[in-house]
Amino acid sequence: MSKNQVKRNQDNNSKCIRKAFGPPKSREKVITEIRKTPDTYNLFKSFTDEDQEKIIQFLTGEKTLQILSDKFFQKVMNPENHPDRVESLISAIYGQKVKILKVLPREGTLLVEEGSQVIMDILVVLEDDSRVNIEMQRLGYLFPGERSSCYIADMLMRQYNEVHGIKGSNFKYSDMKPVNLIVIMEKSTKEFQKVSPEYIHKRTINYSSGAEVVTLENITYISLDTFKEKADNKIRGNLDAWLTFFTAETSEEVLGLVNMYPEFLPMYQDIAEFRKKPGEVIGMFSEALRIMDRNTTKYMIDEMHQQYEEAVQQYEEAVQQYEEAVQQREEAVQQREEAVKQNENLKKQVAEKDQALKNESRRVDEAKAELAKYKAKYGEI
């Protein structure tokens, strides 16, 4: 490749990054803008040096801001404003083209989370009347299977009440459509980390007999941390493209993505709009960190409680094993004592029989002696 071609490629790449991140700003100008509002500046100074640098690099246009924020996703992934983007994400996960029929509100659902770790929570009805709930979690919840089962049950009951209310006495269970839960975790829990490098986890249901029974519940977990740690950063399809969008930070990663999938460029441009409002970015960053700290603490408390319960269970099992071992030992001692007793009885019987044998032998000897006397006196008969 000639120097001119290299130069053209570099220029094109710079233009592409500028389109994605917006016009560059100097660090001095960014810091000056932050200093204009004392409250914003004081909040900014309360961050660690590393977090301050992340914000500066975002505001200067060097990097995208990789703090998964509610406001980012509300702007980029709002299904009412950008249904095509949500359709693209769902299509990539399920490997088939889907179309959103309508967006369902979250209000009125039975399941309520305390101290939400959820960044994005989208509930939509597709063209085939199936329902999809997409959750983006900063930190995966403990007991993910149990929680997802409750969530799926909530979605099913919501659909049942809706369809039954419309159909009335004509309702049939075949009127129910699949419900799909997609959980995308920024940091996954140990259940998923144990199966690394796998980062897509789809639940499958089958029966031991091979019976083909229709089930409505479909659950998919996606581990972004495991995806980020994979051996290479090649984008092999639409799903990899979306997961790269959720995890990319550097200009090189963003450039590789938008060159292959230009449809992501407008999403980065939406995010770059926040660069015009440093105060809002810093406030948003602070809120995200606060939620992350709170949820990390809650997660650690939950995990410690789980470990405590597991330790108690292990202790109870150890006590039970000890008691069983003591009982087995006592039974063994009893069996030994019975064996010793039986052995003593046998020794006594042997001694008695030995004595009886000796007595019989003595009588035989006496009889022999008498016989010998008789022969001596009378001779042979």
C-alpha cells in the first residue's frame, strides 16, 4: 500500500470517528466548560482520577463513554422512537427477522424490583403476537433462574388477562403466544462465568420421552463481560455487532464496527449529542456510579447471605454425617461385643466338648486296661 493510500485511509478513519464522536474539543476547553458551574465542577472533582479521565475523553471526542446509562439507552434504544433498532437487536439474538407491532408499558405489572440494576427494560409485542422483554443489567442478579421464572410468569399472566378479557368464553389456551425474556448482563454472575468463553445462554426444554409439548417460555441470557474477554475482537455477524456496540470504548473498536455496520453510526451520533451538555453528562455519570455502588453493595450482601446459608447447610450436613458415623460406630461396637460374647460362648462350648472328649478318652483307657487285665488272667477268647 502506497503512502498516499495510507494517508487517505487515515483521513477517512478520522472523518468517520469525527462523525461518530462529534467535533473534537481541547482538554482545556472541556475543563473550562466544567468549571463554569461550581456544583458540576465539585461533583466532577469528587470522582476518581480514572473516572475524571473517562469523562474528559468523552467530552473531547477521544472515546465513547462506557458507563451504560439509562439516558443513553432511552435516547438510542427507545422502541417508540427507534423501533427499527430494537427490531434489529431482537432479530440478531433470535436469528430471524422480527417486526414490532406495539410497545407495552411497564406500569401495572406485578413484579417490582427494589434498587433496580436495570439500565434498559423494553417490553414489546411482535407481529406474530409473541412478546419480548429485553433487560439490560449493570450487574446480573443472584438467583437468575428463579427471578426469570417469576418474570416470565408475570408476563404470561399479563397476556392471559389481556387475551381472556378480549375473548371471554371463546378463550382457548392455544390463543396464548410465546413470551421471550432476554437478559443482557454487563457483569454476569458465577453461573455464567463458569461456562466461559460461552456468552450466549439459551434455555431449551425437552422431555425424556421425546414428547413434543408446546411451551411458551423462552429465556436468553447474554454475558457482555465474557463477550468482551473472548480471544479475538472479530465481528462475525449482527449479534456480535450489537454486543460490540454495547461494550466498545475506543475509537478503534467503534471504527471497526461502523465500517462494517454503518447503521450504528447514527446511534453513536445520538450519544455524542450529550457532549454538548457536560453538566448533564457528569450528573448522569454520578447517578450511574451511585446506583452501581448501591447495587454492588446489595449484591455483595445477597451473596454473603447466600454463602452463609450454604455454610449453614454444609454444617448441618456435616453434623448429620457425624451423627451417622457415631451411630455406625456404636453399631459396630455392639456387633463387636456380640461377636466377642459369641466367641466366649464358642470357647466355652469347645472347652466343654474338649473336657467331655478327655473324659471319654479316659474311660476308653480304663476300659482298655480292664480288657488287658482280663486277657492276662483268662487269655484270649
